[in-house]
Amino acid sequence: MTSTLSTMNFKLSHRLQTIHNHVPRKPFIYDIGCDHGELGLSFQLYPEVRAIHLVDPSIQVINSLSQKLNVSDIPKDVLLIQKKADQLEIKTKKNAIIMCGFGGSQMLEGVNHLKNQIDEDSIFIFSPHRHVLQLREGLAQGEYDLLLDMMILEDDLFYPLMVVANRKGRGVHPYGEKDLWQSREGAQYREHLLQILRNHQNSRDQSFLKYLESL
Ligand SMILES: C[S@@+](CC[C@H](N)C(=O)[O-])C[C@H]1O[C@@H](n2cnc3c(N)ncnc32)[C@H](O)[C@@H]1O
């Protein structure tokens, strides 16, 4: 039996589908912090994808994925790795390295650890659920080529999405360039942030507030 996305029960949420749509089709996919594994496994039917690595530090996550994969007929090499982002070793080239749904600080530790292991044809995809400024500020200090910077809105919650190539190019702006904040979701998120940041007194948030007010 040939496995299809529907037999694997993949009806991706709007957030995951949007992320999926912006992941470049590279031969090697790493879904770091994979949890349910749906995002990584959603690449199983693309002929250009040779292997999918599902990575998560949680043994429960890895065990449950292992059971799920045993009962499924998946047409791609799928590897399960129980590690945090900053413990992973990557020896393959031309990778799409996805980090979605956990903290930006942990993502930054991961990208700082992985950056020198991988080639310039590899791409990082980030969608942090907290510590967004920490991730942006960290990336802004490195040499990256920013390919996409957008906001996803799902169920009244905002999720940043950044696609960054592992080579020198258009760097990451620590607060996001103007066009991010001029997009429909970006403008809504800006309004939301202005309310929140006006109640924050620390200097990092005050600098961000000044920037958003200046747009
Ligand atoms: C909310 S789930 C996100 C699942 C999926 N990526 C998504 O966006 O829907 C967060 C996952 O990140 C994992 N995680 C937490 N810290 C991590 C780290 N430092 N490195 C890799 N994964 C981590 C957790 O174990 C958990 O399974």
C-alpha cells in the first residue's frame, strides 16, 4: 500500500501548512522539536526529499513516533533522533532545518551549534513560540541571508516565520524590516505589541517599542 498524507492523518493546521509551504524542498529535512512529527512527515511524498529526520529531546515523543511509524507505510527514510537542537550532529549537505514551536533562545543555541557543521546550501526555518527577540537579536549578529520574514495568524495568536540561508547575504533585522510590519498580519501584530510593550519598562522592550512607534 502506498502511504498518502491522508492515510497518515495529515490535515495540517493553517500554521503548519503555511510553514510547510515555505520550506525549500531540500534532500534532507530536519524537523527539530518535531513532537507529533506532522511537519517533517508532510514532506514524505516529494521526490526531491531523500530523508526526513524527526528530532526531539523527549523520549515519550520519540517512543510514540516510533510506534506510529511502525504501523505506517512511509515511502522515505525517516530517522528518529532523541536530541536537543544544540546536541544534534548534521553531516548531510543541502538541508532544510526546521525549528518550530519551542523557545527562540533554544533555537539560537541550536543554530549557533549547527551553523558551522553545515554547508551554504542549507536553510534554517524558524517559528519560535517565545523569546522571539532573543532569537532575532542573535541571528542579527551572525552572517545569514534572510529569505523570508513573515507573521502567521491562527486562532488569534501570532507566530513569526523566518527562513534564513546559512550564508552571508541580507542579514536578519533584530526588530524586523518595515515590510514585515506593513503586511496584514504584521500590522495587526504591531498593534497588539504596542499595547503590551507600553507596559514594559525594561530597556530591551523599550527600544523595540521605540522602533515600532517609528514605523
Ligand atoms: C509545541 S511542540 C512543537 C511541535 C511542532 N514543531 C509544531 O510546531 O507544531 C515543542 C517541541 O519542542 C521540543 N523541544 C523543546 N526544547 C527543545 C530543544 N532545545 N531542542 C529541540 N526540541 C525541543 C519539545 O520536546 C516539544 O516536543
